[in-house]
Amino acid sequence: MDRNADLMQMGDYTRISYSEDNGARVVLDINGGDVSMKRHSEGLTHATFSMEGTSSLSVHSEHGILEFGVITLALDFNGDTLYINYQLLQGGETIDTHVFELSWKLEE
């Protein structure tokens, strides 16, 4: 899918923000080998991914907060592509595996 995004880079820190087709707003903060993802729609989903530190995912809604454990299987950021492969855990058990991949090209 092609869509416009805002990209800000300062040294090792990169911020990417974009809107999904359904109106949800996504903000990705990439700092070295760590990624924070916030997705705002009717509620807020906040995930942190790290190959060396702690990874987590929480969903905040009017009904409360749902927390998941996360195991980051792969995380690669090479300047114009972000790839994250992760498992969601609930009660210490893997309940699903997801891949998030985002590529971009700067407009001239």
C-alpha cells in the first residue's frame, strides 16, 4: 500500500508517523535496536520491541487495559525498511506470531 508518512531522523533516532486507511494514526520511534509503536484509533495499542531488552504490548480501551508478553524473534532496521517478527504471549503461552514490515522511499 502506498501512503504518505512523516519521517524525522536525528542521529540513531528515527520517528515515522502515518495514518492507516481506517483513520488510525501510527507512530514508530526507532532508537538503535529498540522500537516503540503506538497506534491510536478508538483506543491505544502500545508495543515495545527489543532484541536485547524487554518487549511488551498493551491495548488500552474504554473497557480497560489488556497486556501481552512479547518475544521479539527478529528486528531489523536498515534505513528504509523496518522488519519485526514477534510472538504474543498470554499466561506464558504463545498465542500468535506476527510480522510487521514497513518500507519507504523519500520523495524528491
